Amino acid sequence: MPKGDTPPVLPSPLSARELLDMHFLDMRSALLETAAAWDRIERAAGADQVAADPRLANLRAALEIIARGRGDRAARILTALSDPPL
Amino acid sequence: MKVIEPHIHMIARTTQDYERMARMHTVACCEPAFWAGYDRTSARAFHDYFTHITKFEPTRAAQYQIQHYAWICINPKEADDLALAREVIAFIPEFLDKPTVLGIGEIGLNRNTKNEMTVFQEQVELALARNELIWIHTPHLKDKLRGTRMMIDYLKGRGGVDPERVCFDHAEEHTLGMIRDAGFWAAMTIYPITKNSPGRVVDALEIWGIDRMLVDASGDWGPSDPGTLHDAIFEMRRRGHPEARIETVFYNNPCYFLGQCPKFKPAPLLPREQAWSGAARTRDSA
Ligand SMILES: [Zn+2]
């Protein structure tokens, strides 16, 4: 399962600052795309009927994990969006 | 640096893609049998498909100095019709004997149904009886976690399956742990939207190490691009990883896994213990 509690096998050759510089604009852009698409859906006819769609609830849960998580964010989002194991 | 593409559906790609791959130093590619984008209407259609990927594609690839290999099976998306599946399984051995076929694949699950599981199990038996390598397709999106767990539990419970000879493809952050803990090889598929991205693939290599890890680009009939494999190479470079480590992931590792089939010709540049030393976590310390 998620490995956030253990150090990576291969520590990143780049520092946290270098990685932030590398990725910030992509991260910003991905969030903006999500925000704008959500607004677009809400502006369209029939917005009430999809307000309770489980896919939007999934996205809300994913945003919580992004905002509050520490490590393992991707694994925890994928697990939250999965059918539970039998 | 030479590159091997472990999973791509060249039947759906143009000759120009072979040309691009050759220019990007791809020396070999592997084509697992899969769904065509529509359900085939008879067993004969599968026979034609298997003939295409064992005859025409190796010839087309050779024009670009690329070795083309194939995996043969009835794929999970068309495995729900048991009678049809068994009709196809009956002539699979004929193709397993072809000089470019590496084993049984990509078998697996799609919607995790009972019939899919039956067809998976019957093809595992065929592979074991003939000592073939196995390439496994794990389901997409919300079905992936459950389906991956079902197949690992089955193979472990059955016993007699050497995990070194089995690769689980389309692994993501939430399935890598269970695949690796069970000792299987894991492949990560870069595929826009539904699977993985170059950035996340390199994250997984950093977190888990490079042992028993493969990366593929899965070009097929959907929005995809063989060049995304090379995007992952570039991502690993720009994140500062040494060239020898990158070469192991994209060339040596495919040689270590696929080379267990004597028909696979490319040879690794160094023994795997040496290639993985310091860059892999052994299973006991995971
Ligand atoms: Zn495939």
C-alpha cells in the first residue's frame, strides 16, 4: 500500500526548492482547469441534476486529500476512487 | 541509449510511428494481444489478428531495425463469452510456437466478472503447462484495485507460479505495493487521462526503486503516443537521475524480464544485481 511512511529508495537528486520551481506552474494550471470545468458544469442547464453525481463527490474527496494529506496523496486518491476489494 | 517498448499495440499505429520510435532509439517492441476497439464476431477473427501480430508487424518493424515481439491470448474485454473464449484458447498453442511470441498475454480482468476470472485461470494453466511467461492486464479506473487483488490472491493461492515470470501491467500508486510485495514484476503504462503520467512514473521509481519495474507507453487506437515512453526518459533526466539508472529502467529491465524467454534477442548491458545495487529495495526490507 502507500509508502509515505518510508523514505524513498532513490532520494530525489533535486531539492524541494528545485522541484517546486519545476512543477509550480503545472500544479497551478491543473487546479485552475478543475475549477473552471466545475464552474462550467454548474452554469449549464441541468446543473441541479448532476450536483449529487458521485463523480463530483469523488473530486471533492480528492481535493480534501490534496489539501490535508502528507505523502501518498496520489495513492490515497486512487484508493478512495476505487471499488473496495472483495 | 537503446530503448525497449514492453507494451504497445502497433496494429493500431501507422508506419510513421515505427519511424519515430526508431529515431528515438527504440530497438524492440512487444505487442500483447488485446481488444480491437470493437468485439470480434468469431474465433476466426482472433486467428486473423494473431496472424497479423506474428507475421505482418515483425516485417513492418524490421524495416526500421526494430524487433517486434508478441504475446498471445484471449483478452479480458472479450472473455465474458466462455464458449468463444474456449474456441480461441484451443488454437493459441499454434501461435505460442511462433518465433517472435514471448508468452501468454495480456490476460487479466476488465470488469472483474466470474467469466473473466475463469478465462484468466484457464490461460494461466495453459501458460504453466507450457512454461510460458505471463503478461497481465489490470483493469482500469475504479475496477483496478479489486481486480489486481483478485488476480494476485488467485496466483498466490494456486501455488506453483514463479512471480519472476509474471508481470502485472498498468500498475499505479495504489496497486504497486501489493504487486511488488508478492514478488511479481510491475509495469507502469503512460497513457494520457486514464492511466499514468511521466511524472508519476518517475515518482514511483524513486519511492519503490527500479528493481522488477518496467515502463511502457501503450500506444493503441485511443488517444496515446509511443513518444510518451521517451517523455518519461526525459522526465527522469530532468529530475537529475544518472544515465546508467535510466538505461536500466528503459533497456536492461525489459531484457531481464523478457529475456527469460529464449526467443527474446536483446541482451542486457550488465548483470541485474549490479544494475539494481543501491537503486532497489529488496523485498524483505520493503
Ligand atoms: Zn495493452
